[in-house]
Amino acid sequence: MAKALAPYRAKRNFGRTPEPAAGKGRSGRTLSFVVQKHAARRLHYDLRLEWRGVLKSWAVTKEPLQDPTIKRLAVEVEDHPLAYGSFAGTIPAGEYGAGTVEIWDRGRWSPRDPTQVDADLAAGHLKFTLDGTRMRGGFALIRMKPKSNERNPGRNWLLIKERDDTAPVEIKQGGWLPFQHCLPAAAPPTGASWIHELKLDGYRLQCAVAKGRVTLRTRSGLDWTARFPSIAKAAAALPDSILDGEAVALNDQGLPDFAALQAALSGERDAHLVFFAFDLLRDGPVDTRNLPQRERKDRLAKLIARSRSDRLRYLEDFTAPGDAVLRSACRLSMEGVVSKRVDRPYTAGRSGHWIKTKCRGTEEVVIGGWSMTQRGTGIGALLVGARRDGRLAYLGRVGTGFGADRSRRLLEALGKLRRKTTPFDGRQPARTSDVNWAEPQLVAQVAFAGWTEEGLLRQASFVALREDKPAEEVEMATMSPVEPRTTPAPAPRSERLTNPGRVLWPATDVEPDITKAMLAEYYARMAPRLLQQLRGRPLSILRTPDGIEGERFFQRHAMRGSSPLLKQVRIPGQVKPFLMVEDEGGLLALAQISATELHPWGASADNPERPDRLVFDLDPGPGVPFAAVRNAAKRLRALLAEHRLTGFARLSGGKGIHVVVPIAAPRRGRQPDWPRAKSVALAISRLLEAEDPANFTTRLAKSARGGRIFLDYLRNDRLATAIASWSPRARPGAPVAMPVSWAALARSERPDDHRLAPLLRGRMPRDPWDGISDAAAPLPMLEPPPAPRRR
């Protein structure tokens, strides 16, 4: 065995590489195998079979498949020690095989004839069975006949999957066919040779119909027929065919809703499931893949027209300019568009004939680790990344979007993938003391507000696991990860509005007219900032349809006929649903209805009884100068710090200053409820009032406020709201509620210093509240002291 491992030892410097040193190996009762994905100079997959105390090894040039029709070149390399079967990590630059190694599959293997393994290897014809997660059933390694100019004759083999019960049924029957995939792009292609389809937010499936028997498979070959019985039943009436399409769940507005699809598949609630077919791969006995895209779609349209079920629908295509179709898709809150060359055949794999362009900030990412909540009972954050040049690049933390059920399911899945070292190559998380590392096999869909200057996801929220997408296919999109990106806006915003020229804020001596179109443009520009404050929270709005000088009304609940771009959320005890904004399309819908102030809850919609922030509104009475309000905010900040709470300052855009405090659940116990939050806010306000009753009051009566600052703790009630940071105010000059650093607050001269027009045209300001969630802390045990007596 020492002689067998001599080449392995000779090629490596074990003082630099983390690979295991060659040593004695002990075989178990069964023979093990491992496939390691190796992102070296060229990405490949190392197949290793345990035999006689070592791992016999082959470098497979492409991903091994369960398809018997596809052969893979496998280059024989040196034997490896048994300990290598559990190795995963990064081989440093300059060392042999430099690059990242991941466990792609592992399990047991058994030779067809255990007594003939050595002879079969020598003869170049080894048949064996694998029992792994990805690779199962019979395989064969066949040595290729050496070529005259070959540098290492006898080292090239073919890895072949045998036709057995582990091969997908459709493959054996000529039914399942490799999928064509899209290349991502920053903008749709142009020209008459392209058609454009709406990109649906669902599960990509291939629907094979053979004599009334239907099989639905994912692009990785998994049989998901049982998960979509209503679609399978509807498709059974079709003639023999193979369709490519997307299974979606439709919401009340008839739009795809991925969260509803997840809930339906997990049995949490019913949903209307529909299969949108967009391509035809086989029509009866005819293989249509070599036909042009346009002809395939025309055949498909006729086929679907014969179906009488609402579960099967034809996905229309458009010949309008791609950017116009994309804008329409974004207005409908769709995921984006897929553009296809009309004259091209259906080609397996990725090619430039299919192009996808997304419109809102959602991406698929690979989970490489996780942290727990402070109580240790659920997911605190996911650490995620994506492939870049074959390596897993770190993209940041996903810290919201986990309900109790989602958290439990994620922990069950991640617990099986636990590993000791980071799977990320290059830059690592800034904090790793709380991290549990995971094999990068799970794919998550996340929503996010944009990118930080460091190229990390900003304010990312978990949407769902993507069971239909292999982790190795999740690559960085073509958009720059440094530039914030939400909905593309190549066309003027006014095209999407009614009465875009209506003046909402009349001009003042120093500020111009602000029109409805300008409000829409401001919401679009500030979407990454605003969505950090609004996404996932019930929302109240102040509307001024005829401008701030006309009639105004405060709207808390969704109204009949509300735009489908505005989400609706049910709150216990409320008859009508509340509004909620999830993306830039929702902000555009708010501009359409002249929402000139945005007031979110202090709790998320998925946990409305548990506030996650306190708001102190320092409201000066008549005659109180702004310098006194600044000083009051400074004193409140110090008082909060004494109780281990962190305050963040906001110029209200009105008369005063808000101090916002992020709060978290204690190590033991639940997140505080509204009565508890209100009680602590009152207690802290009363402490400040007791220190200086001549300048502070907690009394609501206006008669008590003369010359004093009212410490408004009432923002911390169940149905109470506070203005969002970056929201305009319906006041002359269009001031904005501006989050500021404490240093900037000390220099501020007015609470309405910041205006919409300069923010719309000027340089994008830094967000001083970036990282506010990381500062969350449990509430102290405080009870409100009695109010000071007035003389």
C-alpha cells in the first residue's frame, strides 16, 4: 500500500496543503465510494472507489449522469488514501490540484464480481453498482484504446451508466429528455429574431404523456408526479407527447405566487396549481426538438387547445421589444422575461438561444452555513453564496423570512449536511464564532434590497428552498454584484402612471413643484432604502390625491380594487387585510395612488404580536428650539445605553426627532409582546422625565407641553405606526424622514433639512442605519415609575 500511495505523496507538500497525508488505511465491512467536485484549473469530478486499502481514482471531466445514453471521459489518476474520502476544502494556489474540493456524492459500492476486480482493472473493463445519493445502480468503467499521440496511454476510460431500474423511467422508454436552460443577462436581447415570454415563479417540470400515463419530472430527473396529482390528472387526456413548462400556484389576482406553491406542496393550504407549457419536445412519435422554436410553439398551442382543463395552459409569447415586455412583467410583479430565438432548435444545456432577464431583487443562492437565534431554538441566519468561476463565493447572511415551521424544516435538512470547515472560497464572513458550516447542497430563493459596496446581499430575506435546482448550477448572474438592482427602469416612470403631471407638493420659495411622476421616480430610486423599512411589515399610508393642500386621508386597510402589486396581509382581530409592500412594483403602485407618507408597523406581518423595535418620538412643544430636541435625543441615547439598548436617530421631516431601538428576544423566553414593549417605552420616557421635568413630559394633554418636549411612547402600541425612514412627508417643500448618524444629528439645524427634490437628483446618500438588525438586544426588566407631580 505504501508503494501504491508513493505517487500521491510525491505530488504534495503536506506542510501547505490541507489534504490528508498518506498513511495506513482500514477498510470497513463494506466498500465506500466518493465523488468530489474539484474546481481546479478545470472543473471536474473525482470518482474514487475503495479497494485494497486505497481509493482507486478517476477524474471525470463532466458531471456524472444517470443517463445511459451519455458517456463521460474518466482519466485515471494516482491512488488516494482512504482518509481522502472525507476531505473537503481548498488546496492553496501553487500546490498540485489547487482549487476547492467538495463532497458531491458518497456511499457504498460493490463490484459485479468481487473475485475479479484486479483482473477487471488490468483488463480495462470494470462493472460495479453504486449506492449513493446522486449515483445509484449499475455503472461500468471501460478503458479506451490508446491513440498514437496520447501522452499517458492507457489512462483514459469511459464512465457509463447501465440501463437498469435506477435510470429514470422516461430515459428507458425514450421519454425523459435533457432540459434546455437559460443564460442570465442584464437586459433582454433585441431584434425580430427573438420572442419573449413571461418568466414564471414556480417549478420547472417536464410532462411526459404515454397512452394516458403521465410522469412529471424535474430537470434533475426526480419524479414529482405524486406532488402534482391535479396536473397529472389533467395531462392524462393529452395525446402522447413531452411538454416542457412550469408548475405554478396562482393567487387571488391570478398571478404566480411561489410562497403559495410551497405552502400547497407542504400541505399547509390549498392553492390553484397550473402547468404552463412553453415548449414541445415530442409530438406523438415525432421528435420535435430539431424544429425551430416558432414551429414547436405553434404545435404546442394546438395541442394545449385540445385540453379542456384549466390546469393546463399555453404560455403566450410576445414579439414586442424585449425591454417593453420586461417593463410589463415588472408591473405585474412577475419574475422577469425569457427571450428565445425563433429559428433555433431545442438544445440541451445552456446556450445563448434562451436568455433570462429578472426584474426584481430575487436570486437563487447556495446555503453554506447557518447560525442560531439567541435562544438557540431556530434559524438566526443563513450564510449563502453562489458559483463564480467554478468556486463558491460568499454573498452574505439571510436573516429574515423564517417562520417556526420553515426554521424547523431547514434545521432538519442542514443537520444532515453539517461539516467542520467553510465551503466558501476566498472572502469569508466577518463573524464565524456562531456559524455551523454545511455542505453546499441546498438551494434557497431569497429576496433582497440590493447589493452593498462590498458585493454582499443587502437586507436579504428567505423565500423558500428550491428543491428543483442543483446547487452546482447556481452561478452569479451577469449583473454587477456591486450595483444595487431592483426593477429595471429604462423607460420614463410617467408612462406607468395616470395623471403623471399632477402637482402633489406645490413649489415653495426654495423647492420646485413635485409631481406624481417625480414621486414615482423617487420611490424607484430609493427602493433599496425604503424596502429595508417596509418589506414584510403591515403598512399604513397617507394619501393626498389632489396634492398636500387638498383632501387627505390616512389609509390603514387594503381597499377594494387595490393594485395587485400591493400585497395584502391578514392580521388577527382585524376584519380587513392590511397593505404590505414587497418590491419596487409595490412602491410604484403607492405612487399611483398618491401615497405621500409611508407608516410601517414595528412588527413583521408573519409575527404581528411581537414587535421588533421601539420608537421614541421627541415632539417639541411651542417655543422649544431644535437645539433642545437634539440635546434630548442625545440624553435619551445615553439612557438607553445604560440599559444595553442601542438607539438610531431619525429627523422626522416634521417638528422633532425619532429614536428607534431594535429589540430581540431574550436568551430565555419569547420576544416581548406589545403591552410589554409599550410598558418599557413608557418606563424609559418616565425616567428621562423624572430627571428633568421642566423640559420633558409624558402627558398627552397639549396644555402640559408648553416649553417642554413630549416623549411620545404611544408609537409602541399594536396598531400604532411611525413614519418610515426615507419616506416623504405631506408638508410644504416635500421634506423626507431622514435617518442620520449621531454625528450628523449634532450638525443638523432643522428636523426637515432633507428634501425630496435634492435626494431625487443628487448623489445617493450612505445609509447610516445599515446593520440596525445586528444591534438588536432584549428589553430590560423595567416598570414605569409614577409620573412626576406638576407644580
